[in-house]
Amino acid sequence: MEKGYIIIITTTKTKKDMEKISNVLLKEKLSPCIQIFGPIISNYWWKGKLETTKEWFCFIKSKKEFYKKIEKVIKRHHPYKIPEIIAIPICNGNKGYLNWLKNELNY
């Protein structure tokens, strides 16, 4: 079991917004790898109404200790009033990949 590494998930309405957030996180060395997917369809409740929206989705790989900094970057550059920001622990994985992740985050 790997300790201390996470994947943070967020969504945005446009690819441009997601690329902006991604570029800031990469430049600030808060993540060595961010994968962007989309568009996806999101169905959700907002202010008492069922909404359906096309969005862009990403996986941000990082250290658990960087979560608060990453959350601040996302909130600062995110167009939504209440952005989805969820962290999932990485509990296991390819040793070579996890070593690469560790080395990139321990600059």
C-alpha cells in the first residue's frame, strides 16, 4: 500500500478552463501529471433543479500534503461558485510509475 499519494478530481465547463488550471498546477510543481478527459455529460441537482451539462474532467496526481495548495489553485482559477474538488488516495500501483511520481514530486 502506497501512502501519501492522491488523485484529485475536478470538472470544468470548458477545455480552456481545465487547461488553465492544469498549466498552473504543473508550473507550480504541485503535480507531475494531469490527464484531461472530455467532454463528459454531468447530471446533477443545482438549486432544486436537475441539470445536465457537458464538462471536462481531470485526474491530478500528487502528494497528500499538497492537497490544500492544489485546492487553492483550483478555486482561484475555476469559474464555478462551488467546484468539485475530490481527493482519492492511491493505495497501490505499478512500482515504476509510483517511483516516477515520487521523484517528480520531490524536486
